[in-house]
Amino acid sequence: MSAEPKAPPQPAHDPIEELARRLYIELCGRVFSEIGSDKPKPQPKALAQLSFKLAEVFQIANLEFNPTAIAAREAKAKASVNLDNVQLDFGAPAKG
């Protein structure tokens, strides 16, 4: 019997990182593809920082203004159980 090799664990899905990556690729494509421009080009690290800031702001605005995202957030909140309000009584069992 041979043991099957375990698949490496998948990194957690981070929507901000995913959006920032897409923004970064687009920004770099636009900035560094300009030909004949005398304007100084920003550092790639600065574009990466800008991409993350834009992605974070977009996610916040999405939850404030997008009706679909608002409805999904409210449905998730209704479906979750808030254990802070649950009171359990571990009193002595009844003798019979």
C-alpha cells in the first residue's frame, strides 16, 4: 500500500489581493507601455501600494453602495447565529 501524497494546502482566497493584482497589472500595462513620453514613470512598488489602496476602498464602497452586496451581507448576518446572546444553564441534573 502506498500513501497518496497530500496536495499542498491552498492559500485562503483574498478578494482584496486578487483585485489589487488585477489593478496592478492594468496600471503597469498602461504606465510602462507609453512610448515617447517624457513624464517620469512611478516605481513599480508605488503602483503596487496604489493597487492595494484602490482595492480596499473599492471593497468598502461595494458594501456601502452595491445593492447586491448589501443584500448578500444582510442575508449572511441573518443566517449566522450570534452566540453572545445565548444563555446556557448548566444547573444540577434532576434527581429521579
